[in-house]
Amino acid sequence: PSLCRIYKKTSGNGSVRTPSDIIAVRHTDGVIKVDPAELEGRKVWVYLACSFRYGSDDLDLIGMNYRKDIWIQRQQIYPVVGTKPANTPMQEALLKKCEDQGHAFTFNIDTNLPCSVGLQPAPEDVGKACGVDYEVKAYIANEADDPDEKINKKDTCRLIIRKIQFAPGTIPAGPQADISKNFMMSDKLVHLEASIEKELYFHGDPIPVKVKINNETAKVVKKIKITIDQTTEVLLYQADKYTKTVLNEEFAEEVKGESTLEKTFTVIPLLSNNKEKRGLAVDGRLKDEDTNLASTTLIRPGMDKGMQGILVAYKIKVNLLVSSGGLLGGLTASDVGVELPLVLMSPKPADV
């Protein structure tokens, strides 16, 4: 695949560098530059860890662990042991730059692991956000994972990468929902039907919502409200499930008694309109890059739901405000509503 970006980190003592090329969601390839003169008989290791962060860095200062490792793999980089898989073209290019101090590594990422997702902090919050992230860490140590060995911070270098799940190639037809509701002192009904063309939409794309109303009553439909809710379920540290509205739009469409309406309303849920909402789930980001609302979590057969860390789902709600009319119409209004499931994801790039 030609989709790649190169990121580089250097340890504090300058003896370990990780120019890493992030290629696809199934594997991570990279190169570590090692200066043996600074090792003093120790070895160089690299690990890739998928972790769930549920607190700020301040917790670590008082002896509390604010990270839970979901999955981790380690490799010895120097001295070289065993055989390595064939290098990718990007690794070959990086190895030429590192000359004889370059050492390639490859990690295969389990496809059942969660995607990178974070919970949006409030504007006044500092430190790293809660969520699921992936970290490549190179470090100098005698053993790969000895709890009694203290590793100096200057002997490590870290790189945050992200795992993305792209939308499937085939998108099924969208859902439809309908309801018929009667009101006190009336045997007539208000019929509401709502539908969307596709089950899945890409981030930032317009979503046409088709609405059909058949008002058999003498009441008046005063307006139509469309909302999109994001439901986030945090699984690893507590049973926490909450819903936040990411879009709320009202349309002044009046449907008088004994009349009908059929119309399509277009809505676009965007993170840019929800920047102040603390705890909103967003796709993982690199450095200060912009991101978008978190993609819907797709659970495939055989996947351990509990290992996903954070589950994200969306639904569209279409509500009618039905008024009795007259002087007291506003005081005696009631809602008629339906819900539609929505899948939001990123499109698969053409060159992946």
C-alpha cells in the first residue's frame, strides 16, 4: 500500500530514534536507529501497545495507574536475534538514511483490536485525553519487561499511532421507521414515516432524511425536529453509558389538519459544531491534527466486545410537534417521533 506517513522520535540521550512509517491498520512497520556506543552492554527493545487511558498524567505521580494495556507485543531490536520479515519499500528508504545503525521492525495488529478513539476534553482540561490509543516505544534495557529494572526516561522514545477502521465496500440500504399516534378525544391518527437512503454515511457527508406525514386529525403539526445522538459506552473501567446530541435542527414546516407532507431534510453532523462538549467520542488524532466524530463501532462475529474499550453508536430522531391549535395550542402540544440507526465512518482511500 502507498498510504503512509513518517513520524520520528529521538530518545533523550540520542542513542535511539524511531522513524516509523504507518502504513495500514493490519500492521505497523518502522525503523529504529541505534547508536551502540551509548548502550553499555544493554539491549534495545521496541513494543507496540494498545492501551486504554482513563485518567490524567497527574494520577501517575501519586502511584495510581491511569492506563490499562489491552494488547502488547515486544521485540528485541539490538543485538539482532532471529529472522525478520522482508522489508517494505519505505523501510528500505529509511534504512538507507540510517546507514549501518538502522534496524527494521514489523508488528502485526490483531484486526479484532479496537480502533483509536478518545473522549473530548473540556477546553480547560490539560494533559492527554481519555480513550484508546496505540503507542510504539523503543527503550534501552537489560530485559524486555523486568519489573525490577528501572528504565531512565532519556533511554526511551515514544510514538503515538492510530488504528482506523474504514467503511466496507458494500453499503446496505438504509432503515425506515414509522409510527401512528392518536390523541385524547379523537379517533383520528397522525402518521409519521422517516427513512434514509443508506445505512452508512461518511463523516462530513450530507444525510438526506426523508419524512412523510399524514395528518388525519384536526390538530396542526407546527414544526419538525431532527436530532442525531451519539451513544458512548465505556467498558473497561466502569459500566458507563451516556448519550450526547451532536446535531439538533428544527424546521418550520406546518402541516394543517387533514393534510399531508412529503419532504427530504438534509443534515450534517460535524465535530466542529460540538467542540465544547466534554466527553464526546472522537476518532483518534495524531499530534495537533484535526479529527472528526468517532466512527461507529462495528462488532464482527467472534470479537470480544469487552476488549473494545469504548463502543460508539448513532441514531437519528425525527419528532413532530403537534399542537391543538387555538389560544391553548402551545400548552397542549405533544410529540410524535421515530428513531433510525445511523452508521458514521471514514471512506477507504483508493490506494489502500
